[in-house]
Amino acid sequence: HYTNAGNKNEIDRHGLLTPGDRKQRSVQPVYENGQAYGPGIYLANSPYAHSSYGSTGLVCARLKGVETTQMPNGNENCRATVIGCAGSQHEFCVLPTSTQCVVLFEFKRPNRSWQSSLNEFHNALEKVLNKMLLQDSKSTRE
């Protein structure tokens, strides 16, 4: 997730919030982007895709839940995770609830010289988290 540095204090205080949760908690973003795929928290699969949305990158753990590739057509009650640009290097998801993600750490927008290192780190972290979550889910089923 990329954001403008001006939003950083509110994200540190409240986490990433959907527009509805921001309104409910009276949290005003300093900078706000559009909602082409409906309201929610927009997260990319790549740590450098969509970096034009801000200078601060946030690596997040997310729970996707039920997925759809259909845009909600303005339906604010859409409870499925929308997958945009599916299968491309710019694939992203829109989480419908704030409880589906947690910020792990932040970084400044990468320059070309260390994009591949950031991508390798992202892939390694993803494998570790997936392994931990899968082990957790197996132990609760037994």
C-alpha cells in the first residue's frame, strides 16, 4: 500500500481504515485517492506497483476472504475482496473491511537500484507468513 507521507500519523494511530471506518471514527486523511473499484483498502501484490499513489510504502499482512473480480458498481455493502488487474504485474485487491489487514512496516518509495531486493524480501516474507498461517489453520482443525 502506498500513501502520502501526510497520512502517516493517522495510519500509525489507527491503522489502515476503509472510508466507512474513517468516517465512523472521525479520521480525516490528509490526502485521499479515488475508489475506482469501490470503497475499501487497496493493496498491491507487488511492493513497487502503484507507487505513484504516495512516497511511503506499507508492507501489510492481509486476509483476502471471499474474492471476486467484479467491480461492485457503487455497492457500498460489497463484502467480497475485489481483485483488480487480475493476473498482471499490477494486480491489487480491495479489502472491504479494516480488520483484514495489519501494517507490518513502512519504507520509502524504492528507486530502481533496489527494487529487485525489495521484491525478493517481499516474496520471502510472504512465504514465511503463509507457512505460519497454514500451520495455525492445521492445528485448529485437529
